[in-house]
Amino acid sequence: MFRNLQIYRLPNGISATPEELADQLAKAAFRPSGPNDRFSHGWIEPRAGTGLVYSQEKQRILCFQSEDKILPSSYVH
């Protein structure tokens, strides 16, 4: 299911609601790299249709995506 999974535990005292957190993450949402971009990264929905923060009970799931373009060896001199 996951190719690369890293789990982090946030410290107690973070009081942002899932909606507030999603609003902040939306500022850095993932956009696919353009034809002249070497890479792109940003936040995506962890589960389709849930928004940028999937929340259940006291758990929050976030998903960060990165995209690196790899040039074929014929392009590298």
C-alpha cells in the first residue's frame, strides 16, 4: 500500500482543528511539475474525498508527495 511511509508523533499542546490545519496545508498543496521543473512537492489528500487532513478520533493523517524528474541517460552528457 505504501512505498515510503514515515510516521511522526506531534507533541501535545497543538490545538489546531483539522479544518485549520487543512487551510494551512492548502497554501503548500502539491502541483505536478511543469515541463521545465526538475521537481515538485506538496500536500495531497491521504484518502480520496477527505481533504488534506484525514481525521478520526484524536488521529490526524497527512500525506506529502514529491515528484522528481529523472532524465534519460541519452540527455546527460
